[in-house]
Amino acid sequence: MPTKMAAQNSLYMILISQTASLIMTFVKGNVPTALYQDVDPGLWVMLIGMMICGIYGGKVGKKLNKKLPTETIDKLFILLLFVIMALCVWNIYSKLGF
């Protein structure tokens, strides 16, 4: 499967999975009460900001996906994998206190 199509399919699968998870959380009544009782207003601002950035990021990503060649997308993917690995190593380092 070409890289661009794989990225799109991956995002669709994540969207469907997270939507199903959110629905099940509400159906089972597992919503933490902290979400709607005595919550710092700054958390709501952060949540709304994350939602806006997610939607905007999706739109920008879609435009970039159409304009950039597959080779560039592959290189960006590899770069982001290294960034994610570095973050994981940093998290392990900081949590274990090496």
C-alpha cells in the first residue's frame, strides 16, 4: 500500500476506534466526575485548544499530503519515528531517574 494511502487509512482507523471508545465510555457510565465537577477552567481551555488544533492539523496535513511527493512523506515519517523514540527514551529516563 502506498505511504499516502496508508497514512489516510491509519487516521480513519484511529478515528473510528476512538469514537467507539468514547461512546462506550458514556454508555458504561465511566466518565470521570472530574470532567464536569470542580474543574479548573484552564483545563477546559486546554481541551478546546486541543480540539481546535486537532481539526486544523488534520486540514493542514491533508493539504500537505496532496502537495508533497511520496519520498518526502516517507522521510517525514522516518523523522517523526525518531522524534517519538527520543520522547519515549526521555520519558523513561525522567521517570526512572537515571
